Amino acid sequence: MNSLPIYYEDRLVASVHVDSHGFPELEYNESWRLKGFDISVTLPRTQRKHSGPEVRSFFENILPEGLIRRTLARRIGTDESNVFGLLRQIGRDCAGAFSIGGQGNSGTYEELTTEKLRQLLNELPIYPMGSRERRTSLSLAGAQDKLPLFHKNGVYYLPLQGAASNCILKMPISDFAHTVENEHFCLELAAKIGLPVVKSFILRAGGQIMLHVDRYDRRGSDFHPKRIPQEDFCQMSALPSRIKYERDGGPSFADCAELIRRHSMQPAVDLILMVRWAIFNLCIGNNGAHAKNISMLREGNGVKLAPFYDLLSTTYYGKRLLRRMAMRLGGESRSFYVSHGRWCRFADDLNLPHKTVLRMIAATTQSILNALDTMGPHAEQYDIAPTTFNRFVQHIRLRTVQVNEHIEATKGA
């Protein structure tokens, strides 16, 4: 394969070459080594060349997963395992700051009529990421149908030739009712209790419902927004996306805590935020909180936890969706079995005092219950049907109460 250039805006950062045996090698541009920043915590500039799994893992995690990747690969005419062949075609606007295969400060935008937007959305299962339009070069991780776009003054634009998107339209998950409303509700609830989260709203267009999510790795409201470096905890662990669940060998909470302590510019703050994220996910029943659903974002000369995203009550759907938690709490993956002792072990795993974690559980659960009381009478503000809204409230209230009751019932056990 010819060398694949990596750009930050108009600056050449590095190039990737895959040898005849399929092993990737990344080489930093010397100018970027002197005056840039690391592509990843696993690929420091102090070393000019990198090869091996950490190179492949960082870039593989940028691509969509599962059926979406396979469909894109067929559209492009390559194998789904050809990470860099795929990125050569669709990597100019991806998660984070880097443009793969071409400069990141170029490209154009096509204003979308309602009919054109409807067509792009309807065709997502066949043409993921708007790939019917050959001039697009868009890639986002995940296994859910989504469309990266640029949004300004109520108008949506399709980024072309590597232009930067600033939002994502997420489609409903097939066979599961109200996933759009579910995620929006959980994001709003998280914001109510003071967790940093992405901004979202429900959009209805062309006879469809979808979730509009602002990208946290973009800054500015004008065309060609600034791209902000970020990486998820799979990338930071040099693990491929297929190992995002702890049960498959992916990062644990202890591993995530170590990454935060080692790399965050505000480790104490971010460690507390991660613990509150874990408590919140248990209360809402989000069993899909894996290592690709938590990221770090560059701010100035350092990095810190990115706003939380992909918050969905999977337990709302019973045992049909993700029966066990993606990351174990104190060694336990079954949410209703997280006892007082498990929480103490969780605290030990993170090298935190038991009392600190138990106080955070009490404070977070009380904040959730207070927020649910506040949100309950105002379903119309969240653009969710009252019956559906009330079901979310009841489900999460019950789970939150049970979290506290189970801790009390198992003290001393």
C-alpha cells in the first residue's frame, strides 16, 4: 500500500505504511514531532516510528463496526479487515482531530432539502454514512446507523470531500421501541444531575424520528469547525474495537482509572466523574457502557474526560438487549447483584476509600430521584410522548431505589 498521510487541518502529522506482510508502521513528520502533539497516548512523538498492534488499534477504532463496516467495505470494493484501505476512502472526517488521506481544512458543504435528507436517512442501511454520494469521506465508530452532518441555523448540510461535520443524526435501533426517546431522556437526566454530556434533541423529518447529537470534538458554529483531538479508552489501551467489553478482555474500571491517573490533566476530578458515570449507568440500566463509550478530549496542552455519550437504558427492554454490564462493578456483571461488598471491592479496584464511594452512591442516587421528580410533570419539554416518558421515569426510579436498598440489605454480609 502507498503511504497514507495523516493531517491536522493543513499540517502533515504523520504517514502510515503497511508492509507486504500486512503490518502497519506509523512515522511522524519531523516538523510535527517538534511542534505538534501525540496522535495517541499509545503513539508518543518521542518515538519517531511506531509499528505493531497499537498503530492498527488506534486507526481501526475510528471505523464503524459490525454490519455497517461490512456494508461500507462492499461499497468501496475492499475487505472489512482492510483498515487503512477503508480509511483512505472514508477517513477525512472521523472522530477526533485527524484527517486521514487528505487535508482537513478543505471540502465543501451541500445544503440538504427535506427530501434529500429523507433519502439519505432511508438509504443508511444500504449506503452507511451517506456513502451513496461518492464525494463524502465520513467515518464514525459504532454499530448503530448514523449520519454525520453539518448543522447551522436550523439547516442541515452534507459535508463533502473531507469537510468537517458538527453533529450526528442517530437512527432508532431496529426491533427496540423508542430508543431515540430513551437516549435523549437519559442524556437529559444525566445533565440534570450535573454530569457533562453531549447536547441532543429529537428530530422528526421525512416521516422519521432520530436523535440529533452535537459533536463534542468540534468547535465553532461556522463552516469548517475546528477539530478537537479525542480518543476512546479502547484506543488508549491499544485494543481493537472487538475487545471493548471487559468479559472479552477489554478495559475494566480499574484499567480506566489507571488511564485517567496517568494521562488526565485533572485526574482527581475525572476519577470522580467516572465513578458517578458508573453509578448513573447502573441506575438507568445502561449495560452497554463499554470502553468505547468513554473518551478523553484534548483541552489546551492536556487531556480530560470528554462529555458522556451513548447513554441508553438497555434494561428498559428486559433481557432482550445486553443482559450483563459491559464493565463489572466489583467483579459483578449482573446489575441486581451489586451488593455493599461489591461496591467496597469496586472502591478497592480504584484505590479509593470505601466511604468516599458509598457517599457518592448516596448523593448520585438522591440526585437522580430528585431530577426524576422535577422532570416528571414536564414530558412535553423533552418532546417525548407522556406515556413513554412516564415509563422511563418509573423504570429508572425503581432501579435507583433498588440500588440503595440492595446496599443496605447486604451490609455486613
